[in-house]
Amino acid sequence: MSAWMELPSGRRIRGRGLRERGEPVPPPQFGLYLLGKPPPPFAWESTWVRWPDFWLPTDREAAAAAFAAAWRRAEHEAVEVACGGGRGRTGTALACIAILDGVPAQEAVAYVRRHYYHGAVETPWQKRYVREFSSPS
């Protein structure tokens, strides 16, 4: 799955599943990859957050910093957030980024499900992570 999500500020971020074949069109200028192991090399700048499938990031501070970087860069750059399937981890990260953009934490999962993918944020602990998310200092 691959889709662009527009944030309330007008920033746009593409969510994508890396199991899809082929390069994204257009290619991003920056990618945030949420995987249990390092991603393959990309032709664009990227950050990897260790995040096992169906779980939560192993380093929550690093994840929050990566979300903030993606949000800042999306103001002027093409940014993508991706995991294996583009739903659970990607949806969770997009919900946290939406919070950084001003969406209330209690509404962030619903926002991402409305504006990105109806099945985003797959597990109860991912939903709780979003509700409890706060931006990095």
C-alpha cells in the first residue's frame, strides 16, 4: 500500500509498504523506515528506527526524534514513512506525526484512519502508544 496523507498544516507525507515491488514514484527526498532489521540502501537520505512487526519501537526517544525530523522535513521535502506492509507501524508513526502537527492525541488514530488508511494502527499497544505520545524536548 502507498498513499499520501495530508496533515492539518498542509504538509504531506507518503506512507508505504516496503513489500511492494518497485521504487516509489516520485522518489522521496527523505525516508523514515520502521523495521526490525536495517533496511536495504536507498538512493535518498533515510533514517531507520528499529521496530519489530506488530510491536513498538525499541527506542522510544529515538523514534520520537525521527518522527519530529520527518515532520519538519515534510514542510519543504517529499517524505515517506514505511514499514513492511505500510499499515501498523507506518500508521502508528503517522499518527504520532499528526500529533506533532496539532491533532489531539485522542483523535490521532482516527485522523490517520480517515486520511491515510482505514486499517492503520493495528494493535492495542500501538493505539496506546499514540494516545500517550508526546513530542521530544
